[in-house]
Amino acid sequence: MFCKVFGAVGIWTICATGGAAESLREAVRFAVTTNPSVKATEAEMRNAAFELLQLSREYLPTVTLNADVGTQRIDDPSNLTPEDNDDWKDRRQIGVRAELVLFDGFRRSNLVYANAARVDGSIFRLLDASETLALNATEAYIDVYRHRVLLEVAKRNVAKHEDIGQRVRDLVAGGRLPYSDELTIDDRIRSAKLAQLDVERALRDANARYERVIGRAPGGGMNVKRAPAPQSLRALTDEAVANSYRVQFARTQIDQSKFQSEAILSDRRPRVTLNAGVSRDINRNGVTGTRDDESIGLGLSWTLYQGGRVAERNALAELTSRALAEQAVAVREVTELASRTWNTYSTNLERTRQLEEQLRINRLIVEVYGDEFEAAKRTLLDLLEVERARFNVEFETVGSQAGLVFSTYRALAARSKLADHFGLAKADLALEPQFQDRAQVEPISVFDVTIDPLE
């Protein structure tokens, strides 16, 4: 194994073992582009887009074919000849009818607007899911990295105690220390090895979570560094609210609710259609012979009164009120997330500084106590106590440094910028969220779209 040490006190290390190295960027990109949970959200987005495309039929004529065959008897002596009246005849009929809606109270356009908002919402959900998964992948990567460093700390702790144990045995054999000191150091060595076992188990658990989130086992070499740090709480909060995919999704829900309401209320307006048809009948209505019919004209239907309309409008207004409230909830949640992220980052930053300085002092104390132990100025218990304190601080420092690194990536995720930080642009993850804007300009323009498979 080769370990390159860096940092103020040499705790945060890059350890290379057997197997291909995998950077954090590579791990996150692989996770986001292959994870089944994102694939499910991607399928939901594509489903919404295809359902929007289905609405193109609302702007096209409806053509129906009608046909029937059978026998018929008509008893109508005032209109039929004696030869045709009350006589069973074979009857056949075929016809084609077309209808084109000219005006429907803006139902179609509002349906397009609502579904375009739904597509944009599904895109923002996919982008938000990608951000969440990118953060989970980052956490899993840093966690494995942290546990590997902690395992090295635990191994060095065992080696240090075994070295002290050998020195104690030599001193016991030379009569300079009592046998009880040999028993004491043996007990500490066992405790150090048990601590190493616990870290090894925790590392295996971290590897298992890594494989679940990323989709493959962690590589041999890992490298972690901080992301750009947030500048202030105010800047972080403002940017988080402005960029949050969760907030943008909530806004599309408001628009979708409004347009759906307008589509439902469109039945209060007249519906005008252009109708045309042609048919051929043989022995229809008891009359022997063939008859052809052709027609073209306008049709009008208008429901002038229907009960419950006031309640219907109020119910639809409440749906919009709910969407507005849910947007306010999303803004508050994102604001809280930004505040908690800033608090975590600033606390981890100061905590890491304090621990690194404390560890530097602890190492000096251990070195001094070691010399004084050799000079018989310190007891074995004195030396073991400072070794224990050093190990605990070193262990805590590694965790604090990992937390500080992760908090910088968490700050990017709070601003919906984490996936982009790893080179995953919006266009790589989802369709462009502009369906609603296009629909507002011209409803049928959204139908001119090709949905290619996402790479």
C-alpha cells in the first residue's frame, strides 16, 4: 500500500490499493446516469412528454367510419309503397363522417398549457432527483474514503501499541518494570485490535452502501478534495431559492392547476365544429334501392345552464390555492436547508481547525511522554493515556475533515448545482424545461418535438 499524506497535520490521506482508481467525478456521473431510481423518474418525464404529444389530435379532424348489414322490416303504409311496406329486406349501409373543432371555449389550448406545465414539472423533478442522487453518491464516496483513512489510523494505533509492548517486555525482562505493566500493555493491544475490527466492519458497511448507490464496488484508489465553499448564508439562501428545482417544480404545479381549471370551465362556452360526411345505403328504412347522402356544415352546442357551477369554480380555486401553499412550503424548506447547510459548513470548518491544532499538540505530548517514559520519569499508564487521547483526537479529526469536505458539496446541492459541478449538464439529464413557454407562444408548437433516448 502507498499513502500520500497531505493537510496541516497529515491526517487526510490518499490511499491507493489494488484495483483501478475511481475519482469522485467518475463515481457520481456513473451513479446518476445508471441508478434505477433516476431511470424511473426519467421514464415518468418521458411519459408526460408523450402524453403532451397526444394532444395534437385535439387540433386534427376526427374521421369515423360507420357500417352495418342486416335485415329490416318497416310498417309505414302512408310513406311506403305496397311493394315495400311491411316486407323484410336485406339492408346495408356504409358512411364516413369527419368533424373538425373550430372553437371549444379554449379547452384545447388550456389542456396543452396544463400538460406543458406538467412536462416542465416532470423535468424539474428529474433534475432534482439527479441532484439528490449526486449528493448521495458523493456522501457514499466520501464515507468509504473516510473509513479507509480511519482504518489506517486504527492500524497505526495497533502498531504503535505493539511497539510499546515490545519495549515494555524488554524492560520487564531487565527488571526495570513490574510484570503488571506487561499485562497492562497486552490489554491495551487487545483493545486496539478490537477497535480496528470495528472500523473494518464499518468500512464493509460503507462499501455495501457505496455499491447500492453508485452501482458498482468502490475502486482501489480514491481522491477527495473540497468543492468551492459558500461565501455567506445570505448568498447561499438567495441562490438556493432562485435555482432550486424543487421550487421550480412547485411553480409548474401552480400553472398546471390554473390551466386545468380553465379547461374544465371551458364547457360554459359554445362549441363550434365543421362537419362533413358521405354515406351509401341499400334498402334503407324499407325503401328498395340505393341512396347516397353527402353533407357539410357547421355545428353548435352550448350548455346554457347547469347546476353546481359556483361550487365547481370554488373547488377549482381551492386546487390553485393548495398549489400556491405547496410552493410556499417548498421555499421554506429550501431556505431551511440552506441555513442548515451553512451552519454545518461553518461549524465543521471551525471544528476541523480546532481538532487539527489539538492533534498537533497531542502528538507533541506523546513524543515528550515517550522520552520521559524511557527516562523513567513517566509511568506506563501515563504514556498509554496520552496515546489513547492522541488516537481519539486523530480519529475525530478524520471525521471532522470528511464532514467539512462533504458540507461543501452539500452547499452545491442546496443550490441545485452539484450535478453540473461534476459535468452533468441539464441537457445530459433531461429535456429542456421550456415546454410551457413554447405553448404560451403557440399551443401547437409543442408538438414539433422529437424525444430521443437519453444517453
